[in-house]
Amino acid sequence: MRKLTYYIACSIDGFIGDPGGDANSFMAFLDEEYLAYMNAEYPETIPTEARKALGCDGVPNKRFDTVIQGRGSYQIALDAGLPSPYGHLREIVASRTLTESPHPNVEIVHHDIVGRVRALKAEDGDLGIWLCGGSQIAGELIDEIDELVIKAYPQVYGSGMPMFGSGFAISDFTLDAVRSFGNGVVVRTYHRKR
């Protein structure tokens, strides 16, 4: 069975964006050491256009072959004129408001994202599924998340968009690895305790 990984950037107090969803302040931490790590360990999480600019277009996917995101996260790409931001992956967008896909590579799921994720997890394959964001879809999919990869940036937001936009429920995970960088970023990896 394939696993669903929530690979996400957040502040040290657990916010993935400011109250409007903007997380551009994290960009200040993309230094050479950290980018080299991300490019080597998670190359498929780099948007297609950035892969071309970085010279890693054509690098095989290492962990994921599918990306899932909510409408808010996807809207950022649409606003930038990128209707298929991760064209090197199968792209799925959970949205109740998009009536049709703006790109042939993007599948819109209007209802039952949990059922769609369960079907994806049941597929044969060595690569997993990346939950890109945002908060609301992570809250809906909390019970399906098998792994968390949390890139914690050394900033405190105080308020904003939480990692999980859901009601209170305890979900236990076990720490697998911690990697720290000179810029203050800490990447923690957890797996779901079953």
C-alpha cells in the first residue's frame, strides 16, 4: 500500500502561512545548504518551472508520483499563470468551487477527497503521494496521513493558518529523524503510530 506524506513548511509555532495563507517569509531561508538537501531528498516537490531553472528537470521522482493540494494552495499557482505547477507528477486538487480543470494534468476532486486518497493509496507502485497543502485539506485527511515531514522555519507567526484546519483530535506519530541546518531550519520526519 502506498503512503500519504504531508510534506509541509511551517513556522516554529505550527503555522503554514499568515492569516491570509501567505508563507513568503520562509523564502529567506532557502540557502545553498538547505536547497541542496531539498533538491537531493525531495526533488519532485520542486515546481516544474523551478526544476527547469535549477537544472534538475528530468531528475527522476524519488519519493512521490502524485501531489494533492487544496484550492487555496493551487490558487497561488493559478495566479502565477501556472495551471499545472507540478507537471512532472499526477496532480489532484480538492475544490468545491472549480467546476472544471484548467489543465489536462490536473484532476479536480469536488467531493470525497478521503475516498479518492484511499483509492490512490491502494494502487500498486513504489512511489507515494505528497500532500502539499493546505490547512483544510490536511484536516480532512488527518486519518489518512502516514508520514509527516515538517520543515520548521525559525520564525514565530503568533497566528495564521495552522498545519491542520480541523477540530480537536489527538493523532499520535513517532519521530523517525531530525535534520538541522545552519540557517536554523529543522526538518523532522514522523510516521503514524498504528
